[in-house]
Amino acid sequence: MNHTPVLLQEVITQLNPQPGEIAIDATLGLGGHARAILDKLGAGGQLVGIERSQAGLELARENLKKYQNQLILVNDDFRNLKKISEDHQLSKINIAFFDLGLASWQLDTGYMGLSFQVDQPLDMRMTNPTDDLGQNPSLWTADKQLAHLVRTYRFRPAAEIVNSANQKELELILREIGGVRTSRQVADRIVKARTEGNITSTSQLVKAVKSTSPKLLAPIFQALRIVVNDEYTAVAVSLPVAWNMLSAGGRLAVISFQGNEHRLVKQVLKGLEINKIKRILPSEDEVEVNPRSRSAQLRIAVR
Ligand SMILES: C[S@@+](CC[C@H](N)C(=O)[O-])C[C@H]1O[C@@H](n2cnc3c(N)ncnc32)[C@H](O)[C@@H]1O
């Protein structure tokens, strides 16, 4: 399994971890960024690594074995950051880091039906449905219909959206969340295809859409994943919690990967009345070596 950490050097320079500090990595993944942070924190420091995917957490545990005495691993969704911090008696922290989205291995293996390239049941649920259902999607969208749709379909299998949402609803999700330009056409095709039977697998969805273009399929799959895991609500709820946990001089870093996500992070940070938010993009060299970094944006704020 591999995952090349994005903007690694920039993250470490900006977060500037010091010996003995306490850090939260809210999206541990395979622990690439965490390892570099742990190196700087030294034996007296501590990192709390949160990862919603149990399989991912086990991979990180193995990768970070060397640091086990400095590490607390939590299999949870960062939307529960407040509760996690209470459970682990973390009141003040020095560093909070979010690297949003998926790890490469999740796409490569078609984990939970996330990839249009691997035939799997159309599920995409990566988070525990018993999570706090009180969190409200209207935190990030003023569109009442979209908020209602997310509330209806979050934590449900992706197939349920594809088979139950009507044409207009599908179009709205694809356009507003996935940024799919031909959202009406795609929604039409899905509605037509499902008259011949439910769409239950990733390959059936690809067939329904009648396209093999990653440029179209990637945002369609992304939109479904974001709704199923209610990812934008998690960001809107958790960045303020993390910010308020930072001690004076504490650093918050967030990497986002697509247009709506960039806007959301910007909007949430702006709402916190942070004086200065620094934005850093990957270098040309990094994009060449790791094309996944192309759309990444790093935002940094110091408390
Ligand atoms: C881009 S990867 C992080 C990679 C990591 N920085 C590394 O260097 O290996 C994002 C990870 O965060 C996890 N994740 C995404 N949203 C999450 C959430 N709301 N709560 C907890 N983990 C989440 C994903 O499962 C994935 O493993």
C-alpha cells in the first residue's frame, strides 16, 4: 500500500513542530505526514492520529510502530473531534492538521466502491452511521434542497442515492457537489438506466453514465462519496473545534483537493476571524512526480 504525502515539506515548514508539543492529525491515512511531524516532536511529544477507516488505521499503526509511545490512534471520524478530545483529555494542542479526501490506496483497491475503475458494490460508507446525526448540512450550504438531500442520504449506501433520488435531485448533487458540468445529462442517463433494474455496483453506474472518461467519472464518484459520508458538514463542524483547541501560537493546516472543498475551507476559516491565512500550492516539481498533488491547496493559520 502506498500514499505519497502531498506538500510534505511545506506542511512541516509551516507547522514547525517543536520537541514536546502535542499534535492532532485528523486524517492519519497511512501516516506519511504524521511520521514527519512525530520526528520533530521527539520522545516528549504526542500525536493523536484520527482515521475513519479501520483498515487504514491498521496500516498506519504498522507504519508508525517506531513511534508507538508518542502516538494515540483513534478509529473515528474527525467530525467527532470534540468528543475525541474529551475522551483523551486534550484541552490545548499546538498543531492541528487536516489532509482531506482519500488516500491513494483506497482508490487503487476500489475500497468500499470508491473507484470507478474497480468493480465493487456501490456503497462508499466510510463512517459510522451512529455518528452525531445532529450535525447540520445547512452549516455549509444555503441551498435548502441540497441540505435536505444530504440529510436524507448521508450514511446510506451510495446505491440508495443513485436508485432513489429523482432526476432533479441527482442533477443538483452532481452539479453542486461534484461540479459535474453535464449534470443534467448524467442524471437523465442514470434515471433511464435504472428503469431496467437497480444500479448496485460501480460498474453498473459506469455503464449507466455511458462514459469511460475519468474527467466525468471522477467527479460523479466524488459527489456521491461526499454526500454519503457528509464530508462537508464534517469540515464545517471540525475546523472551528480544532482552531479553538489550539494554544496561543498553535498552528492549523488544511489541505483541500477540489474547488468546492477549497471554497468551504476558506469560508469556514474566514468565519473564525483569523487574521492571516496563508495559502500554498504544490511546486511544479511535486506535481510532476505526484500528479495527485496537482489540485492540492494548503491553508495555514496561526492562533
Ligand atoms: C489524503 S489521506 C491522508 C494521507 C496522510 N496525510 C498520509 O500522509 O498518509 C486522507 C485520509 O483521511 C481519512 N479521512 C477522510 N475524511 C475523514 C474524516 N472525516 N474523519 C477521519 N478520517 C478521514 C481518509 O480515510 C484517508 O485515509
